[in-house]
Amino acid sequence: MNQPVQVNVQDKFGNTALHFAVHFGKGEKIETLLRGGADINLVNAVGSTPLHLVCHTGYDDDTMELLFKINEELDRPVRVDVTDNLGRTPLQLAVAKISPINLDILVNNGADVASFVFRDDSYFGKELKQSGSSEFWSNFKLRLASGALLVVERLERGGYELDQSDALAIMKLFAEHGLFERAADLDKHWYYDYPLLETLAREVTIAPDLSLHDLIVSLSPEEAKKRVTCEDYFELARGYEVRHLPCTVWHDEPAHGQAFFRHLCEKLSRDFFQSWAMDLFMKLIHYRLPLECGQMIVQQLNNQDLYNICMAATGQSS
């Protein structure tokens, strides 16, 4: 006799076939298992559901969307706010892994943003690793910077109020991953010395009627804020053209590629750093200057300086 397949059998670690299919990103197997009765809400020995595993990978592919789509078709409820043995929900893992796309899908399917806890800076972005060598994948910096601020934007849209400790955790992420522009980068020799880069940058569109060349050469951070969103930067970082610029142009000078992406990271995050540094700067100088003078000073500082101010004002080392 033909015996029915037991799709929810768990191994000694509590993992089901669906856990494995999700972990390895096997879309066809995921769909087959779900339609065959696989339970998306089963937890393994560490309390992780398949949703936790999707978020833990840190990949913004279509796996999360597929899980919800199939379960909706089958009219099966998905528990989106279940916590693992460390007290983490899938939403918290999506934030920790800086996965704005997974975060969006979770929120759109009922994840509780109102009860979200940012935890602490010891987990935010700590396990992120760059794919490939730094020579060829310096766009990792742009993806990290834009993804972090896009995560913040999405959380705030859902009702979460970012506090100072949250903001400092994001700033520390920038510092630890070298996302600040350096003094040696400011003359843009990394751009003007490479005619091929300028040609390619003119062909890459980052926003309506705005090329990557225009963003680099013509727009100040204040102007860029009005025309380019965090999502625009994030999509730029994920795009084929920019992802392959370093290996096309800087195969002999990988440091120039790093400078290119640091410049974009600086530009996209300047408003975030200025807004959080303003009050802390006034506190640091004991409010000895009028607010207008303080604002003029802060507007002239780069992100590294603003980060140092925030660390000093809160009694932390930078």
C-alpha cells in the first residue's frame, strides 16, 4: 500500500523538510511542500519557524513572499510574531539582518510593529558579511547603508518611534563597516581619473531625470535628499550596473571603488546624522551658542565628525 508522505516529520534538531527548503532557498520544493501539507508554524529545537530562517539568511529574495502567497491560497494562518528561544521574532531578525524587503512583507502580513523592540546595538547588523572579495563587492557598503536607513523608514511608517540608542546603534554600524567618507575622497579623484566610470555613471538612472553622474557631481546632500529616496539608493546597490562597476573600472585600484561607495553612503545618510547630532552637539557645548549658530556648525561637519560628537556627548568612545 502507498503510505502518505509525512511532510512534517522533524529530525533530532526539530527541523522539517520545509525548514531545510527555506534555508537553502529552494523555491519549487517550498511550494511543493506547502501544497503537500507542510506546516509553516512548526518550530525547531531553537524555536525557529521557517519565517525565522528566511530572515536569518539576510537575503531579500522572493522566499518570504512565496511562503505567504501559498499559505494565503491554501487559507492557512501564519504566525508572524512567534518568538524563538532567544526571544526574537522574524521581524526582529529582519531588522537585525537589515532586510527591508523581508521586513515589508512581514509588516504587510500583520507583524506587530507597535510591540517591536530594537533590542541593543550588539545585534544590529553584526552578523552581516560581504559576498565575495572587497575588490569586487564594495557596493556592499551602499547596500548596508541604504538598507539600514530604509529599515528605519519602514519601522517609523509602521508606528515605531526611533530613540537615541537606536540611532546610535545605526551610527556604530556605519563606523564599524567604514561607511564614512574620508578626507582623501573629497576631491573625487576616484571619479575624475576614470573617464570610463563617468561614461557608465551617465547611463545609470537612479531617480526620474537623474543619473548617477548627476548625483555624484551636481547634488549636495541637501539637494539629494529632496530628489533621491533611501529606496532609490537601495535599488541602486542591488542593481546589476552598479554592482559590477568596481570590477569593470577598478580592477587595479579597488580603493577607488571603496571611495566611490563611501561617497554615496555619506550623501544618503547626511540628514540622518545631522538630525540626531544637533541636540547632542548643543548639549556637548552646554548650549553656549544660539541654536542658529549650532545648526550652521553642524551643517558643515561630515558624518564622521557628527558620529564623534554623538559618541562624546553620550560618554562613549568612537
